Amino acid sequence: MSEGATKMNYAIKTLRRRWDDVSPHWQDAVKADFEARHIGPLITQVSATIRGMNQLEEITQRMRRECS
């Protein structure tokens, strides 16, 4: 995994852990809205970005092997 993808993966795991810590103590409509509008989409987008970065890393490595 590339360094950037590794850092993003660590950051999203940290966000999930901290959200899980806070979530039980914040039980109202604002929390639900914040989670639906910000936390959930952010996790989804970052996870998709990490997958894309990993795919690009594989392609780049294959190109290097084939072109050397």
C-alpha cells in the first residue's frame, strides 16, 4: 500500500474509533444528521479513495515491471 493510502487508512480508522467513543454520549437529532451528512459519506469516500489508490499502485508496479 502506498504511503498516502496508509496514512488515509490510519486516519479513517482513528475517526471511526473516536466517533464510536463519542457516539453513545450524543443522542439527538443533530448527531444523527451529522453522522448521516458528514461522518458516513466521509468514511465511504475515503474508503473508495484508498481502494483506488491501491489499484493505481498495482497498475504502476505492473507498468514498471513490464517496461523495465
